[in-house]
Amino acid sequence: MRVTDPIWQDFLHHLHFGQVQECHIHMLRTLVLTNPNCILTDFDTSPWNDACLVTPRHAVRRLWNDTALQKHGRVAEKVILVCQAEDTIKGQPLTLSKRYAALKKQHETQSRQCKQDLPDVVRITIGMKVMVTQNIETDLDITNSARGTIVDIWLRPDEPSFTEFQPLIKLKFLPVCILVKLDRTRTTQLKDLEKRVIPVEPACKPYRINCRIGEGNIVTRTVRRRQFPMTPAYAFTDYRSQGQTIANVIVDIATPPTGRSSLGLFALSFWQKLMASTGGLSLFNLYVALSQSSGRSSIRLLRDFDIKVFQAGHCPELLAENDRLEELNEVTLQEWKSAGRDTGSVQQ
């Protein structure tokens, strides 16, 4: 995201080096929606009626997405379809005992990672904003974190019929595919489809469960899961927000009650070094979330924050890595300049 606000740019620069000042904290307070002195924001009109949420809390993300999807279905008068994941072993549905073993697996550490982020349930409807959660077809730009809008859903011919008056329908089978109009793509237009529209089919990923058979013997079985690798795109974790272009954003930087941010779930072995006495949020979390905005006019803070998270410093390893990258950047620019090339485009 290109920053156009010089005051916001100055704040991000100081945040990057762990040198946030009192004037920056005062500026941030004017962006907190629960602050009576917050800058006036109208969420009923454009562009704020289309704002996204960035939060370190998975529970907040899920609740925000569910609420936004229900609102879209109600306003657009669209039926929300519930897609249950298909879990099979050697092509056969799971028995009761194996379903129980699979449910136990879900509560184990890193169980979502074992299933490669294929969720149990995906809710979809026409006009819904979605994000792809896996690299599916890189040639078609169907990559992890690609965003778009559902324009059509192709159901199986043997799917039981339903009425449009029902707000929520649980499908018997996974749809054949979902047509998504990507926000950004370099792919050429596919035949018989509108520009930027691509088909997303169910992905298939295995995971392993331990189940009891016979006289109490424990055996390991491989479960094959089919599900659409997508999630509603009305709210993201700070991890998923990296690299996203979000015009107007609401950021939640309140300390998670568990003391662990979403970034810690994916790279705990390294980022736990960054966690100080701030309940799990680091300056890195803050920078990732707050740098999604181009300036104060396009960002609001969902609620108040703990000032201590801005007073913590970066770990020495991170500062050393930043210095190393800065040195490499300077060497690259000098070599590029000595070769008679224009350094302006590189610096940009």
C-alpha cells in the first residue's frame, strides 16, 4: 500500500524502528471508534460501508465475517448455501467411530495445519466477498490470499431442489465449482466467462487420524478431505492481511486475551522471541496491520489499545536482519548506479 499521508508515513517510520512517540499515540487516539473525539466516520455510505477489518483475533475475524455475510444475504435477498466438507477413507464416508476420531483431531494442536486450512464448513452466496486460502492454479492467479466476489455457483445436477425463500440451505453435495471474479489478475479471459472470472473447484487434502478397531487396536488412517479453499473476505487476521490492498480498513490492535496473535500460530518458533509483556502483540504485528492503510483518512481503530505495545522494542535478531537488508539494498543501488542505470525506479 502506497502511503500518501506524510503524518501517517512519519508514524510508520517510527513504528518500523520501535521509536513511537507521544504525538503518534495522540494521533492514533483520534482514530479509535470508541473515542468520542474520533474523526467522524459514516459507515452507511461509501467508502466506509465497504471497509474491511484486520484483527489478531481469530474469534473476532470469524464473528465479523459471519455477521457481514448474514447482512449481505439479507440486503441482497440471496440464499446462503452451507457446504460441508467431504471426508472419506478409500472413497468411503467415515463411520461413526472415525468421525469421532476426526473430531478429536480438530482439537489437537495444529489440526487446521494438518488439513491444509480446508475448513469443516464453508458458507457461500452470490455477491459474497471471498479470499482463496491456498495456491490452487498459479497460472490463473488463483493463489493464496487472492480476493474476489462470487458471481455464480454451479450445483450438482442431483442436488435436491430448494426454494429461494429459505435464507440458509445446507447442501447435500459440494457444488461443482464456484465462479469468482478476482479483484486483480494477470490471466487472460477464459472462454465463455467474463473478464477476471475464474472457476474455483473443491480442493483435496489428506490428514491422518488414529482410530480404534477390533479388540481395541489403535490404527492410523488417512482421511481425504474435499472442500472449497476459501473464506469470507470481510475480515482478515494480521497474517492474512500482508500484501493486501485495502482501500478502507478498520484495525483491531487490542491485546488478544490468549496472549497470542494469529502470526504466532504460523511462525511461533521465531516470533515468540518478539513477544514481550504485552499480551502477545509485538511491534511487528502492529506494523503489519497498520501499514495496510495509505493514511489517516482511510483507517480507523476498532477499539482502544494498550500503550505498552508501542513502548516495547524489537528483538535484536529482527533489528540485525533489518540492518542486513538495508545494507544489501544500498549495495544493489550503488551497483545499479555504477552500471549507468536509473536508480529512481528501483528506489520506488
